[in-house]
Amino acid sequence: MFNISIDFMISARPSIKTIISRTLILLILSVLPTAFCFAQTGNDFGKSAYNGKCLIVSTNSGYIEITPYTADVINVTYKHKLNDMVKSYSTIGKPTNVKVIYINDKNFTGIKTSALKILVDKRDLSVSFIDNQNRLLSRAFNYAKTGDSSTVNFKSDGEEAFYGGGSKAIYLNRRGTILQNNNQAHYDYHFGQTNINISIPFMVSNRGYGLYLDNAAEGSFDVCKTDAKVLGYKTTSGLVSFYFVGGGNMDAVLNNYTFLTGRQPLPPRWSMGYISSRYGYKSEREVTDVVNKTRAAGIPIDAVVFDLYWYKAAKYMGNYNWAPDSFPDPKRMLANLLKNHIRVVTISETYITKKSENFKAAVDQHLFATNITNQDSPYIFEKFWAGPSGLLDVFKPSTQQFYWNFYKARIKDGTAGWWFDLGEPESNNDSLIYTAGTNKQVHNAYALTWAKFAFDGYRKDFPESRILLLPRSGFAGMQRYSTFPWSGDIDRSFAGLKAQIPIIISMGLNGVGYMHSDAGGFTGGGDKASKDPELYSRWLEFASFTPVMRTHAGAVHYSPEPIYWDDTTRLRVTKFIKLRYAMLPYNYTLAYKNTTTGRPLVLSVNYFEPDNQRLSNINDEYLWGDEILVAPVIVKGQTTKKVLFPRGEWIGFNDHKSYRDSADVYAPIDSLPLFVKAGSIIPMAGSYTYTGQYDGKSLTLKYYIGKSSATITSQWFYDDGKDPNSLKNGKYDLVNFTTSGKGKIHTINITPKHPIGRTKNFKLIIANKQFEAVSFSNKTAYTVAVNASGDKEVDFNWNGRPLVLTVKTM
């Protein structure tokens, strides 16, 4: 029994609370004259009761069950039988102790928490969500069930922006679109492809709430297209069970949503370096040559990804052993690469071809999905592109163990991560049936279940490892399985590049913080003429400020690694790969915030001011954390870009100029427009060859002073980048830098937020400003020097105690 405080308001003699409650409802009606005017026939109200866990409203055809999970997270489930159960693959959050007031009046029944009123209109059974300012945020109405399909509508104000729905190569604001909740593989797609590899039934409103439909069956959203004031949802199977996810701002909504569906564990820090990948490395000599040449060119690198050639060829898909003629001693190869600080990620698929050495075992052990009309035999895709193949039933425990045994053996050999490809599944149809249900019922949960059993296997057999899974597909909650998805087989073009920013932002708003792309583009022809230095440069400039930076391409004669480009292009992109490594302290702090709060690494420009209509649908800029604005060039031939800025003052990372509102910014091919929020301190590192050289003992603090007064708190997080339990066991550093000042006098407060056990060396640089004097609140020794860029540096050791610096600029 949950310990929920309840005040029942149904006594014969009206109490003060009853009078207040009825007055409150009349007030709501007075300020919301159209809130409950859309009647639905055939679902007459019966009665309601609150049992200490949930409100149950009975009707003449079923029940509405309303459960508070927190004060501003509410579950609503439509049931036809009281004992109907929701089969959820995504939700792991449980109801907490919520103080609830039960409301039951002539026209309404419902509950009130400290954040929301949830009212069911007895006349039409609509469910309204009203905040403490008596604003109607959303209203669910016209629930209907026809056969296996069910629908429900949500009232919109006709203007609000809706974001999310998963990975879609369209504009960020989904208003006016039809979105399929159906994972799909589209080869060579570009901007305009509405539905691709990852569907997530979570729509976020710029009004400060979200609607999460907890159902993995195929379905769709009509995002105010048919009716500008209605967000419609349809599912082909299962119960309609949705969560109203409140909070009032994007941070709170994402925090609440990831409370429900889980948060991403801290990444292995090497994943935030440069990763080299192609289709694909065919021999040990080839991959070693790439690594050696990359290092010789002065390009930092941390990992390589092996495509299907590691097991020889596509026709042998389902083999999970290194091809002996191409990789005669894989253990030695992996050990040598690791000694050179290179991790290896290998591809896997859940299709097994008839030519695979594992096909017969999979048939004999009944591991394949079957035909709905003949469940005794595996369903064979005779025209699958890699050859006739079966598709593993990943929902079956024996299949999971079968595949995990291969994964476990390769991990013991030295594999550091897994690339999960074709997991939509790419080839499927409604004749398929799994142990968990039909294709329509569980199709979207396929890749999620695949990631889950791999994650669980790692946790059981390799508990000291941080996990990296690179899936092409997934579903709500995939982030909790340490997934780093990529955006699929994107066209190598500016139209392909254009799709990436809204895809990454949308996935972040759906709880998945590490979405990225095949940097440079995957498809686009096999000849050398398909190389476009401008496109490649612009893509890698952009990729240097994304959660994962991984070059990849699919053409036989197209090498995506920087070392195979002309000298000018190579040097240009090398500058940005090095900048990514220099930004590692800042970037890794973003990872900490994502793990602890659910905040994405990539944020929409209006993330902190969602009511700003000017910023509601920006598709070519984004915030990298809350202190850096990134405005990549995504148009061929463009050298000047119009940039829209969030509120406040922003300082150019490249030119140190002050910007507000909007500006036309010069952006030649070797320049990525970057801007820092005035008053911020950006923690940066030195020049590294690989991320393992970053030890947290020294740090450059780059301070961006603005023209106006501002108080800004920046943060720095550090741990060893390997321990999966560092947060749990308190083995980390967390420091706040709070700046304030006006004119020439500025102060910096350095405050430890978590016990610091080591002295650290800090170098303070004020971007594009010199200083006359510096003083400390204690007897800290320091030196002043001029660096290679001509900037003065204040070099001092910090002992981990609160410290105040005062700087007088010139």
C-alpha cells in the first residue's frame, strides 16, 4: 500500500474543504469556458472512487484509471476490464508518495496534487490537466476502440509547438504532420523523410508538459494536421495508457520523463573522442594502417568500428567469429590496438543467413521468429539483401542467451563495444510472430529488447565495464541501456546534413542524449568524384560538437577518414577534431548532467525560453549545453550565416565579439560559428592524442566576459571515465565556477560541490581581454604568463577549498 494522504470530499454536510473544492471548480470553469464542451456519447459516467493508489472512474463500457506517479506525472489508462494490464517495455518508474486530494462534484471527479488538478468531466469523460494558475495544459477526450485499434485525442491551443516522436528527418516543430510510430529503415534518405529508424511516442509541448503514450505497438500521431487544435493518437493494438508529464519547463519535463523511462549511464570517456569507421575494414593490416597514419598526421583518435567484414562478408551474417584469413590472431590484434589506446567496436545483426555457420543451430533450437500461419517453422526472408535469412526472436530467453554467449566470448577477446545494425528490424512483415506477440504488437520493442539483454549481460558478466552499444533503432527508454544511436543510412549531401540537427535535438527531447550521424554521410556513390571537400568539412565541423564524433561511409572506393583527403581538407577538419579533445572537460560535464538529470547534451535554441516564438522552430542551430551556441553551416556555398540568439549576451568563440538577438556572421569553410554565453567559464584541456591522457589534474578556465553585468554559474565534473559506479561510490570531482562583475572588476567564486581529494592546477584565461591585476581570497601562489596566442594566463594551484578570485581588466 502506498502511503498517500487523501482528503475525501463527499460528506453529507459540506466541510470547509468541500466548499473550497466546489468554489475551485467553479473558478476553473469561469476561466476556461470551452474546456469541457466537447461531448462524447455512448460512454456514460457511472461512479468514481479513490483507493489510495489511483482514481478509478467506471463507465458503461469500461474504466478510466488515473494514477499519480509524482505531483506532476500522472498516468491515465483506459480499460475495458478492471484487471486489464499494461504491457510496458519502456516504463520503469514507480508511483511515489504523493499527497492527493480526491474531488467528487456534480459535474467533475478527479484528484489534486501540489502541482496539478486532474479532472474527469462526468458529461463527456474528458480528462483535463490544469496547473496551479488554473491554466488548462491538456485535455484527453474522445477515447474510442474499434476492434484491436484505439484512439484518443488531446486538446491543443492551436499554436503550441510539439517536439519529439523519435528520429524524423523533418522540421523540429512537428505541428501539421502525421507521424508513424513504426520503426523503419530508409536507405539513402535525406531531409524530408518523415519516419525513419527510431519511433518514440513522446510529444513535448513548448507549454511545459509532455504526453508519453506507453504502447510499443504500431501507431501514429496526427500532430494538429487534421485539426489545428487536436493532437490525435492511434494504436493498432493494446491499451491506451498515457502519462501526462508536467514540470513547467523543458528541464523538469525531461527529468520527469527519464524518471519514468530511465537515464543514460555515464559513457566510457573514450566514446567522446574521435571514432573511425567505414564499410568496412577488411584486414588487420588495413585497420592498423589507418590508426598509424591518423596518429602520424597528428589527429587524435580513440576507437575504430569494424563493419561486417570482420566476419568475412554479408553472406555470412550471423557468424560471430573473426574471419581467420583476414584476422588470423584477433586477440593479439585487439591487445595491440588497446596498447595503442584504441578501442574496437564490432557490428552485429539479428539476421542469420543460410550460409552462416550458426544457421542450423538457430533452426534446431527454434530461435527464429516464425510465420503466424505456421508457428512450427522459422520465417525465412528469401530475398533479404545478404541472402536468404531468418530473423532471431530476441524476445525469447534462449535466443538472448544464444547470442549473449557470442558477445561474451568476443568481449573477453577484447571487443570494447557493439554496433547493433538492422534492428528496426529492417526486413519484416505482418506475417511474423514472436514469443512476445505479433509483428504489429511488438515491432517497435524489438531493438529495445535486443539492447536490454546485451546491457543485462554486460552488467552480469562484466560489472566493472562501462557499456557502449551503437544501435540504429530503438524505442522509448533505450537510453537506460547505454545506447549511442546513429541516424541511419543518410545520403551524403547537404540535404542529408540538413536533417541531422532536428534529428539529434528531437531524440534528446525524447530522453536519448547521444544521437549522432555518420559524419561525412553514408551513401552517395562509389567513385572518387563523389568526394565533396566542402560537404565533408561542414559535416565534420558540425560533428565535433555532437555527442559522438564518428566518420563513416558506405562506398567501396570512398574512404571517410581525414587522412585520405587532400591536405587542405585534412588540416581543416583536424583543427576541429583537436578542438573536440580540448573541449573534453566541458563535454564530459554535459554527460554528467545527462546522467543525473536527463538533460540532453544537444538542446533546442528555445530550451530555456520555450515561449519565445522566434526560436520555436530553429533547425540549423542548437545549444551545446547551456553555455555554448552552435550554428553549423548546412547550405552549400554559404559563407555568411544568419544566427538567432537566445536571450542575453553571447560572445563569439572565434572573434570574441558581443552578440544579441540576431546577426549575420561570417563563416568561411574553415569556420564553425560558435558562441559562448557571456559570463561563462568554459573548462578546457590541453592537446591530447587520446582521451585517456586527460587526468583531471590540470584545467584551463576560459572566461568570457560580456559588456553587461551577469552572474553565471558554470560547472566541471571529473571521474576516471571507466568506473560504472563512480557516482554511486562518490569517486568524482564536481566544482562550480560562479562569475559576476561589471566594468573592469570581476569575481570568480570556485566552490567544491563534492569533496575534492587532490590539488589541481588551473590556468585562467580571459577571452580577448588582458588584465591589470588579480587577487585571491587566501594566500594562493600564482604566476602570470603570456601564452602562444598572446593571452595572459593566471597559473595557480587549487587545494579544493572555496576560493574567490578578483580580476581587474584593462
